[in-house]
Amino acid sequence: MYELIVVGGGPAGLAAACAAWDSGLRHILIVERDRELGGILNQCIHNGFGLTWFKEELTGPEYAHRFIELLARTGVEVRTDTMVLDVTADLRVHMTGPATGYRIERAKSVILAMGCRERTRGAIGIPGTRPAGVYTAGAAQRYVNVEGWLPGRRVVILGSGDIGLIMARRMTLEGAKVLACVEVMPYSGGLTRNIVQCLQDFDIPLYLSHTVTQIRGRDRVEQVVVSRVDEKRAPIPGTEMVFDCDTLLLSVGLIPENELTERAGVEMDPRTKGAVVYENMETSVPGVFTCGNVTHVHDLVDFVSAESQRAGTAAAKYVLHGPAAGESVSLKNGPGVSYTVPQRVRPQNVEKAFNVFFRVNRIFGKSEIVVRARERELCRFKRDRLAPGEMENITVPVKLLEGVTGDVTVEIREV
Amino acid sequence: MRELICIVCPRGCHMRVDGDLNVTGNFCPRGEAYAKAELTHPTRVVTSTVRITGAAYPRCPVKTAAPVPKEKIFDVMDAIGRVTLSAPVRVGQTVIEDVCGTGVAVVAAREMP
Ligand SMILES: Cc1cc2nc3c(=O)[nH]c(=O)nc-3n(C[C@H](O)[C@H](O)[C@H](O)COP(=O)(O)OP(=O)(O)OC[C@H]3O[C@@H](n4cnc5c(N)ncnc54)[C@H](O)[C@@H]3O)c2cc1C
Ligand code: SF4
């Protein structure tokens, strides 16, 4: 019987396991389906990781390496090449791999850290033929950075998420011509710094409020047609542009990988597509915690590490001292906010302050983030600019929740 | 007056720089340093991969240990493209000592046992 089993050995799982070890657990197992630890970071060879956490600008593999080294100093057991098939509500973890075969391990607590996967073309349905040469940006990233082959020479990118932007630069550096990055929304889905250093640095045009309306080609992509869209995201006839290209990369969003979570009977949040969590990353199933991209899609791994550390510490506390107590208040998204994590807070279980991550649903200029309980304002935070592509994060002192029952709302007011 | 977005950290401050290189809108001093460099001699860290034999994968990620002049990016890529390593490689190991006369080294960014 393990005190803790961590499902997934990406940055989330690594930070959670290290924190649980530091908090006193001694029987911890990480299960990772890939051949090695590190998760998606292994293919993210660009730099820009760790500025908050390590105060240094690291590449993805270097960031992973730092945590793998920290883990090596603990006694945490690791099983790679092993896939978790099921987690039950009574904390039995079903797994299979060539080394151990099919096994069921029991645990006193479980941390789900499976990360996310890319939305595929099927999920967004582009009309036209189905030739070779259409890849998700993350698949292309793996081909170029890990396997060492270039998926195409003339490229159009649909979607302006960070992976698409990063791949625009990467393919350009490797000698491909990136003709355009096309985004259906009126704003980019990626970090502003990536627009600057991945597109503008290489004069790659970004077409906002545009989408790919047709893919042409018999065996291989030969052309894609791009059209402008109206406010309802419907293509406007007569605005078509044709690009001669052999490759279309899709960077149209990430979806948390939550099949296991749902099967375990954990309450889900349709907004984040992850579990509903308390302030300590605990789910509705006692002893089951979640952290990282499986909980909500992060742009920055530093926040993943911070959140996962909280999950690891909380799992240790659960095992060593029993379940967290106290009534909870619910956090709701008010105008301008699309979701919050956590969704529930138990004031009794918070020492000084709790963190709230959220995303806004459009671009805001100078504005204030207002936290209120019904009509009573609890606190407000000033921001110069807010954008859906950049996750926001506020710290709320718990004493402000004194006497509050029911809901607490987070909303944006432009000033 | 020029508008500039700081790329030093994910905060992405929107800055303004006047003719005398006075910077406003930066949240921290690194933004000012970046803005001045960007308008006089812009630099970037280059990350890429080199061939490797005898490892689990055929490519090993590398990076320039410091930023290099922006106009040298493609020369640096050429130089990186000519290297083949053989496993094992340690993270931080020097791959090219002084790439394209920039005085900057290219180093491995991953353990490849
Ligand atoms: C292309 C790209 C670029 C990025 N750029 C930046 C950047 O510049 N700066 C930055 O700070 N952040 C960046 N990020 C974000 C950061 O990398 C992620 O937020 C972070 O990796 C998420 O960590 P995670 O552990 O939650 O997920 P992952 O890294 O996806 O790890 C999940 C792990 O779980 C394993 N797993 C899943 N299901 C199972 C199962 N059933 N059984 C066993 N194992 C399982 C997977 O194999 C994987 O190893 C980027 C992300 C991407 C995709
Ligand atoms: S000015 Fe400072 S805080 Fe703002 S983006 Fe640059 S480095 Fe980050």
C-alpha cells in the first residue's frame, strides 16, 4: 500500500511528488506512460521556462531536468513505460506496462497529473479534402525537436496558441517558409511575448478574425483558403486568400486529459474541463487531488509547479493528519471572467491567504479585478491590461472571508 | 516615440521609448535594459537541436548560453546544423565553444545518456 500514487510524471507530477516527500510521506509512486519523466517539456526546446520559479530563463528539457534531479534526492519510486488505466473511488490504481504487466496498487491518496492533449482537426471540422500534411502543432513539435525531421517546407498555421507560435519560429529557423498564422478570434490565444519573438521577429503575418475555410490537395496539401470572419465567427464570402503550401499546422487549443478523473467519479467543471477543486487542489472524491494542465490549461510551467506543490503538500497532510475540515464557499465567475481555480475554498483550511487562478473572456484595458460576496466588496486588484491568452492570478487574504456564506464572485471592471 | 513589448518575462509589458532612449511602461528594470538593447543592438537566445548518435532519440536540444546578435541567428543555425554529438551528453556540456565569432557558446540542454 502506497501513501501516495501520482499519475503522470510531467512537471506537475514531479513537483507534487517532491512536495509530498518534503512533507513527510515515504511511500510514494509516480506512474508515467512515456519512456521518461518530464512530460511535454521534453519537446519544448525553446527557452522561457522557470523565470518565476528558478529566476532563470531555462528551456523545457532543462526545467524538467532540475525537477528530475530534485526527485532523485528523494526515495520516490518511479515506474515509467507504465500506463494507468483506471483509478477507483476507493483508491485502487490499475496500471499496465511491459516491466510489471497488469497490476493493481492501493494508495491512501492519489494525485492526478495527466496533463492535456491537443484538439485535432476533427474537433473543428474544416471543409475540403483530407490529404497528408495536416498536423497538430504539438505533433510537429515532436517530429522536429525529438525525432529530427521537418514535416513540411511551406506552412500555414491555424490558431495562435503558444504551440503554434513557437512552431512558426522553429520551422522558420529550420528552413521552412511560414506563410501565415491565422486566428479566428479578434485577439491572439498566445502570450504577447510569443507574438513578438516568434512572428514579428521573422515577419510572419498574423491574420486575426480569419480562419481556414478550405484545404485543397489530393495526396498532399497543395493549398489552403483563408477567409475573414464576422463577429459571429462566420466566414465572409469574397474575402478568400489562397496560400500555396504543403503543410497546415493546427494550434487550436488544448483539452485536459480527464478520462481517468471522470471514471473515478470526480465532480467536473464544464468551464475548465477539469475537476472541481478546493483551495488545496483536492477533488470531490476524498484523497484524490489534481494539479497542472489536467486541472486547467496553464501557459506557464512555473504556475504548474506552484500549484502542484500545494497538491503534494495537501496529499501528505491528508494522509498524515486526516481530511481537511470546514464549510466551503464557492467561487463564481462574474462578468469578464471565464472560470476560476479553485472553485471552492474552505476558509478553515487556509492559513493566511489563498490563490485564485482565472482567465478573462476578452481583452481588457486598464481595469480592476473585483472580488465580492453578494453586494459586499471584499477586495480589488488593479491591472493595466488583461487578455484571455494570459492566465491571471490573485492572492486573497482569508480573513476577508469572515462571515461570508454562499458564493464569492470574481469579476472585471474596466476603468 | 516607439512602442515596444518586453519579451524578457511573460508579463509582456507594453513600453514606450522616446528619442533619448527614455523608457516608460516597464514594470521592472530588465524591461528598460531590453528596450535599450532592442533599439541599439537587438539580441536573442537561439534554441535548436543537433544530431546525436547512440542516444534514445536522434536529436539533442541545445541553446546559446547567452543572447546573440539578432542578425546572426541564421548563421548560428547553420553552425548548429553541422554538429553531430555522440551519447552520453550532459546538460550544460559545451557543443560549440564560440559560435560564429559571437563569443557565446552553444551548450546541450538535455541529458542524453
Ligand atoms: C508547446 C508548448 C509550449 C509551452 N511553452 C511554455 C513556455 O514557453 N513557458 C512556460 O513556462 N510554459 C510553457 N508551456 C506550458 C508547460 O509546458 C505546461 O504547462 C506543463 O508542461 C504542464 O505540465 P503537466 O505536468 O500538467 O502536463 P504534461 O507535461 O503534459 O505531463 C503529463 C504527463 O502525464 C503522463 N500521463 C498522461 N496520462 C497518463 C496515464 N494514464 N498513465 C501514466 N501517465 C500518464 C504523460 O505521458 C505526461 O508525461 C508550454 C506548453 C506547450 C505544450
Ligand atoms: S519589464 Fe520586467 S516585468 Fe515587464 S515584461 Fe519586461 S521583464 Fe517582465
